[in-house]
Amino acid sequence: MHSRKSLDSFAISLMIILCICWGLQQVAVKLAAPAIHSTVQLGLRSGLAAILVLLLILVRKTPFTLRDKHLLPGLLAGVLFALEFLAISAALNYTSASHVSVFLYTAPIFTVLGLHVLIPAERLQRSQWTGILSAFVGVALAFSGAFAANQHDMADMLIGDALAVLAAILWAATTITIRKSNLSEAAPATTLFYQLAVAAIILLAIAAGRGEPLLTDWTPVAWISMLFQTVVVAFASYLAWFWLMRRYLASRLSVFSFLTPLFGVAAGVILMHDPISLRFALGAMLVLAGIVLVNFRKA
């Protein structure tokens, strides 16, 4: 098993691009929701992306069999992946996309806590824990103004927020499962295929059981949203994420996810004309400061 390394300029640049894509996905789901139910969206994009990944495996002739050592951890990762998306889909029915973004991207907190306990190489120093705290406070501050202005029913909001936190825990559990199993050494396409295929089966089965229509009158916005979610998010960005996880320390990569809700707000400003408050600007600076601290490690 080769050792992971700290982030270099390439990894940092790629993570920023990924965070932009992930920040856009909540807006994409919301934009397509009038035409396609969120659970159907997540199931369809997972299934279509799984087909793309399988084609990539065949073209590259990557060793792959359902009877190899990756099967059980792959199925577990896929189930956790599906449950995370199911929690996100449910959360969006009760609370705002901003709330979901904030609580979903507390996942790095749960990830680094788990990795800190389970993997010696992933243990963080005091300054890095300070960075985690700074980033978390920054995210909370950046969204605090939106919380105050939200008019959703409080009971529904609490349910939605709790589901978003549950999704964050499931995301962290998926990351830890991959790092602590044979999947950590598997080809990125193999890991991604397991997650997408299992998630697609579970999510579409649940959608069908609820009577949610698969084929409806899709609008142009819905088509564009699904294309983005499938090719860019579920296929390309996740493949790049697993490639990074094989080569770099997962706890350092995970902390960059704090940037994602900030990019999500930026997408909201551009696409939905949401205002930017002073709290958001201050929160963004705290997030960036936290990332610098987390990626600084004494020799």
C-alpha cells in the first residue's frame, strides 16, 4: 500500500474545480425539481453515470470482476452512497438548499474525526484542528444571515436540517469505508462504479415504490440540469475525487469541501439573484484561513 502525500498545487487546483461543480449541484437539483422529482434525478444520474464508468472500465481494460476482494466493501460504500442521496432528497423537501449545503458539508468534520482515530497517518496537529474549527465557524457565519431571513415552518426546517446532517454523516462513513478497505487501492473507476450502480438501483426502486414518474415532460432546464449532474458531477467529478483519494491524504482533501457551500451561494447569486451579505464575506475569509491552517503541517 503506497503512502498518501500532502496536497500540492495540482491537487489544490483540482479540488477547487470539484468544489465549484459540487456547489452547483444543489442549484441544479432545485432547478429541475419542477419537472423531475429529486429522488428520480439522483437515481437517474447515478445509473447513467454508472454506465459511463462501466464503458470507461471496458475501454481501459481495467481488471474488474464482481467476485473480487472489492465486492463487499463496494456494496457497503454503494449503500451508504444511496442513503446519503436519499437523505439529501428528503431534506430538500423540508428545508432550503442553503441549509442543506451548510449541514451536508459538515461531512469533513466527521471524516477527519473518524480518520484521526482509525488511521495514524491521518492524525491532525493542533493548528490543523484550529483550521477545522475556523472553517466550520466560517461556513456557519456565511449562512447565518440566510437562516435569520428564512420563512420556512420551524418544524419542517428542523426535520430537513437533521436529514442534511444525517447525509453528512453517511458521506463521511462512505469516505472512511473506502480508506479502511481494499477499495482504497482499487482503480477509481471501480470504486465509483460500485457506488453509482448500487445507488441507482436503490434510489430508482424507492422512487418507483412511491409512484414517482420516471419519464415526464422534461423542460430544457431539466435536460441541461440532468446532463450536468450526470456527466460533470456524478461521472467526471467523482472519478477525479477518488483518483485524488488514492494519492493524497483524505483528511486534507475533505476540508476543501468547506468551499463547496460558498460556491453554491455564488451560484445562487448568479442564477437566482440571491444577495451577498457582509456575513458571507467574513465567513468566506474564515473558511480560506481554515484551509490554510489544515494544510500546514510541521515537519
